[in-house]
Amino acid sequence: MKLALATDAWLPQVNGVVRSLTATLDHVRAAGHSLETVTPDRFLTVPMPGYASIRLAMAPRFGVRRMLDRVRPDIIHIATEGPIGWAARGWCLSRGVPFTSAFHTRFPEYAAVRTGISAERFWPIMQRFHAPSRAVLVSTATLAAELEARGIGPTRRWSRGIDQRLFRPDGPRHPGMTALPGPVLLNVGRVAPEKNLEAFLDADVPGSKVVVGDGPALEVLRRRYPHVMFLGALAGEELASAYRAADCFVFPSLTDTFGLVVIEALACGVPVAGFPVTGPIDILGADGRGTEAPLPAPGGALDTNLAAAITRALACRREDALALGSLYTWERATGQFMNAIVEALDTARQIAEAA
């Protein structure tokens, strides 16, 4: 099987989508599968409006077609609904090559936050993009149900994992955070309006607040919240040390489809607090004990009142958070990914033979 990946999200971007894709590709290749990538670094790029750190391929249609005509993949996985994604979709339709897609990002909600236009105006674009897909890969059951209700599918589960050698409870703790008055409350992610960070930063709870990440709202929030420690973007061992130094990880986003940082925090033994929405509720469950194999004790807490969730999460034991985080591995996630790809290709071949 010749597999190709087309994505607008790629290195040097640092976000959950890129980390999920690179980890999955490493495991796919380690298993001996051939895989070609069509990524922004192979094109002339321009900064994405509002996100200078994210660069989009400029007019990639003909370049994408040349690449794919040369490789002639049996199936393509299209990870994003950006310029490269649309170009790859067009190539598949013109050549009769099946493709799967993924729903990583709630673009309708993100666009609504930035434009003030109802998210419902943007959903038809998502429906059109995914309509010819043999399978839409989603990270959670909640998201699958939502997309299927909107006519986007068929969906297949593709969960997420973590590098358990890096994100672990033992190891150094970030020295700048260990000196702070406790409890230390941490958020990690893109510092942008759609992440709802103000809900965390305005929460009336004791302790110190720390934000790790970069993004278009960073300087504004630094000025507005001078009592908060903003560490900028961290990676590798330095990021893991920040997780370990926290007493509670706070995830205020209402628009994420999963929240890779949530399971990274749990794997470091840090209880998580958040809202009961898609992503957090699929990981923690309504009672904080997980969903797929409920645990004896909660590793975090969800509540419509974020301060209440933080208070309850701080009462959780670190070992219970770790037990929840240990359920997520890239080996398992990659198995789900490859099963969806193989199933989609087999279905396409059966349809072609029956025609």
C-alpha cells in the first residue's frame, strides 16, 4: 500500500495537530509502511492572517498535483482543510483515488471568535470538504456524534498518545515555577482568543498561575495580567519540567477537539481541571475517572464553574492522574489510524470491483 499524507499543519509549528501527525508518521514508518508527505515546507508560503507563526502554502494546486502524480499513492490521508488539503482533495477526485480526512480543528468556532459571524455560516464549508472522504478520523466519541449529526462522516476513531519517556512524573521540575506560592496552576497551549484563557486567568482561586505557549494574544494578556507568569513556548524536557512543577493543569478551552496537553499533564501526574465539553469530557469523563476503563479514583475534575473544577482537581491524587494518563499511547493510536486507512482502501476497492 502506498500512502500519502497531505497537511497544512507542519513543522516548525508547535501544536497538538503537528505533534499528533509527526508521532503517528514515525510509528507508521517504523512499522515498515511507505509514506509520502505533502507539507508546507515544500512550497512558497505566506503567514496565516492573525497567526504569523503559521505559514500556509501559496497556490499549491499544481505543485500538489505534480507531487501526487509522481508518487501515485493508493490512498491519501488529508489532515487539514487548508490550501494543501483542498488541492489534495481535488487531485483525488480527478484521479479517482480514495482519501480519508481528519477533523482536528473546529474552524467554524475559531472563525466565529475572530469574525463575530455565527459558526453556522462556516459549517457548510466543512461539510463540503469532508463529503467525498471514505472516513473522517476523529479523536473522541463526542466529536464523532456531533459531526455525524451534521452529516459529516462516516467517522472512525483515532485517539491520541504521548511520549511516555518524556512525559513522566519523575524528573526535574521547572525552577521558575517551584519558587512560586502554591498551589501552582498551569496552562499549556496556543495563546489565542479561541483558547478562552481569560476564563482561567480570571478564575478566583488561590495560588499562582502560569501560562506556557506563544500566540497572537500573548502580549495583550501579559499586559492585562501582570501577576501571571508567562513562560513562552517550551518543548521537550523543559516542557515536561513545567508540567511536573504544577499542582493542577487548567484547560479552559471550549473549542478543542481533544486536548493533547491534557493527557501530557496527566502522564506527568498532574490533575486536570476544565469544562465538561468535547475533549476534556472524553478524556476525564463526567466524574474525572476516565471513560474507556473507569478508574477507582478521579484524576481531575470538570465543572461549568471553572473555579469549582480547579478546587476539586487540587484534591485529586497525582497517582490517580498518572493512572489516567497512562492509558494513552502512540502505539494504540497509530493502530487505530492504520486500521481506518486499510478499511477505507479495502472499501474503495470493493466498490470499484463491483462497478
